[in-house]
Amino acid sequence: MNNLFLTIDSGSIDWARAQFALTAIYHWLFVPLTLGLAVVMGIVETCWYRTRDTFWRDTAQFWQRLFGINFAMGVATGIILEFEFGTNWSNYSWFVGDIFGAPLAIEGIVAFFMESTFVAVMYFGWKKVSPGFHLASTWLTGLGATISAWWILVANAWMQYPVGCAFNPDTMRNEMVSFLDVALSPFAIDKFCHTVISAWIIGAVFVVAVSCWYLMKKREIRLAKESIKIAAVVGLIASLGAGMTGHQSAQSVAKVQPMKLAAMEALYDGGYDQGLTVVPGIEMPYMLSFMATNDFHGFVPGIDDILNGYTKADGTEEPSVDEKIVRGKMAINALATYRKAKAEGAADAVLIQQLQTLNENMPYFGYGYMKDKHDAVPPVWVNFWAFRIMVGAGCLFILFFAVLCIMAFQIPYLSVITRRLLATIGILPETQADNHDISALPAWHYWLAILLLPLAYIASESGWLVAEFGRQPWTIQDMLPTWVGVSDIESCSVALTFFLFLFLFTLMLCVEINIMLKQIKKGPHYTADGLIEK
């Protein structure tokens, strides 16, 4: 691996990273809407199953059509994303393929086949299977998509926090020693809960946006009002859940990726009693310590502390990055010496000595490829602002869905108080202060709800920017730097496919938006006779 790294074109590294980032960003435009709409359409069809009111069946079929359009696009981009591990990141795939490939294989074999099977029943089985089986198929489609997300997030979480593995110096590969440690890693559980719950927010905002467009056009009034009620509840629960799981994720990051947390806060000199920066110049006292440690006076290391070494809150010493680089080089040299000595038939004592040196320094193996300690610092301002966009939007959505629930369900007293408060601050006209009908608001209120949809996507993508930019320079935390994991291919080849993918993905996105808009304008297909089909 060391010799291969010396021959890799530096341009290939940049283009490989750019292409993977491009594919991941486009893929994540489709995935959260799939996960979010799955919950909404499951609830809508459950209402039909319980009431046998054909309105609910027609509404479920409407949301399922939009789900299907988005689902197909997500599959296409996801397949390309997995192929890129072999084409552009073959060194990475060789080094950890025994571990990383397992969750991806399970995702493809189990979860993808599950959702593909039941999505067919969901679309074509309305007249062919019983209502109960069809309802189960709808929920299982969403469950399959969620299980699929679980295994992908397990793979990603392992890159952030590698557990359940051991390095084999004879094969030059990391090999899995505990599947349960990989699959049930605390980091994976936190990432899954936070990511999936945040995807429900996008699904809820999408349903509200479409419903508000109908209310603005004075059509599909019942569908819009009932859908807003469901989306408001889902969105409020998801927004609160995203806040709680985000707090838990921050504590996991503080434990295993302290440099990421320091970059998120642009914190260079850490310590106890650390405040959380809202924006430069405005700080919430003690809140960073609480976010990281659940203690308002907890210790949080800064970037310079991590670079130069520091004493942890438990009294143990964390080595400086310079020391980690030295020990990483010792691990690399011990590995090379071991393999050479074994090939030459050296005595067992020599091999044991080199293996002991390798094992002692293996936790710092990846640092051996660094030339300067500042290589270990991720892009600070990208992490800083992306984190604030994500958190700020999350707080806004909690407020938005809370107000929406009060207004949509016309909660006694709260509805009156909320409307009069909104009228006082100018969001509602005075004439609307006592009007409890959510379908009778001025048009700009509906536009405001529609404009929250791109904000939801920006917040979601910002979360992934924090997760992945904060991990830099590592493809696998402390084990493999990004520039060591790429394939030894010409940069022009990767650049060509980058622009090809950019064109294709943009075209796919435009096609999806066009088809979605046409289906929304067309609206639901209502049952003419109002009878339940047996």
C-alpha cells in the first residue's frame, strides 16, 4: 500500500473525492423523501383500512405515486455510489472490504429485495390482495427502505468509528472479528436514529408543501387539510426526535472524534465550562460542555489541544499528533519489515518482535501517512457553518410544526392564543385572528410553507457535510487517510466521469421534479362511485 501511494496522481485524489461527494449529495436528495413519505402514506392507508372511506384510499394512492417516482431515482443513484468504491477507491476496498462489504451485501440482498418485492404489491395489488395484506405491504415497503438505510449507515458509522475488526499483516487487510460489534456499534445506532428521523422531517415538509399548494389553488381541500394534520404530527415528533438524537450523536462524536467536534465549534483552545457559539460574537454559556459531556462544566478539547496533546477529564494523556505520526510510521515500518522477513524465512523471534511493534502502534497506523500535524485538521469553517445551518433549521421546524399542529387540529385555547399572537406580530392579518380554518389563509402563508421544503433539504445536506467533512482527512478514522484509499488511475478518467455524472444526475433531478409537478397538478384519482372494491 505504501508503494502504491507513491505512484498515485494527486489530481486523482481530488477528482475521486469530488465525484463521490457529487454522487452522495444527489443520492441524498432522493433517500430522505423516500423514508419520510413511507411513514405518511402508511398512516394514510391505515386510516383507509380502519374507516373504509375511499377518500383515504385515493389519498394513499396519490402519495404512493409520488413515492414511487422518487424511489426509482434513489435506486439509480445508490447503485452508482456503491460501484464507485471499486472504481475510484479500490485501495480502500482492498484494505477493509471484508468488513465494509458485509453490511452493503446484506443491504442489497435482504433490504433491497424486501422493499422491491412489497413495493410491487403496494402499486399493483389494490384489487388483487386483501386490504390487510396490502396495508402490510405498504408498511413493509417503508420498513424495507429503513432497513436498507440501517445497513448503509452501519457501513458509514464503521468508517467513523472502526470496531469489531483486526488487522491481518499476512493479507494486508482488516478482517471482521465481531459482526455484532460492527452492526450494533453505539455510533451506528446514534447515526441511524438521527438520520432516519431527520428524513421524516423532509417527508412531512414535502406533504405540507404540496397540501399548501392545493389550499392556495382552492382545490383538493379535504386531502390537503387531512394530509397537513398527519404531516404536522409526524413532523413535530420527528423534529423533537432529531434534536434528542442529535444531542446523543454529539456525545458520541465528542468521545471518538473530538477533532470533528472542535471543528464544528471552531474551538481552538478548549477547556472546562465551554460555551456554544450561536454565531460569531454570540455564545450560550456552558452549552458546548453540556452538549459534549452532559455536564455543564465538562471538559472539551480544542483543535490546538488535540494537535499538541492534552490531559483528558479522566486524567489520562492523549498523545500529540506529532507523536501519533511517529508511532504510525513505526507501525508501517514494522509491517514492511515483518513481511520482508517472513518472505526471506527469518526466525520466529524476528517476526514476533516486528508484530509486537506493529500491534503496539496500530492505533496510530493511519497517522504514519501524514507529513504534517495540520493534515489532521478538517475544514473548520465548512463544519462550523454547516452545523449551525442544520441546528438552526431544526429549531425552526420544531416551532413550525408545533404551530401547524395547533392550527390544523384547532386545539382549544391554544389555537386562539396562537392565532392572536401571530396576528399581533404581523404573520396573520387581524381579520384572520379568530378564523380557525387553515384553508382560508392569505396565499403568502402557503408560499412560506412551500419555501420551507428547500430549507429542509439544505439542513439535511448540511448534516452530511458535518459528518463527512468533519471526518477528514480520514476515510477510516485514525486508520486510513483519504489520499491513501484511492485507486491508481489517471485523474482525467475520473474528471471525465465526474462531469458525465454531473450531467446525468442533474438531468435525472430535473426529470423527477418535472414528473412530480405534473402528478401534483393532476392530483388524486377519486373513486367515482364511492364504493369499496372487494
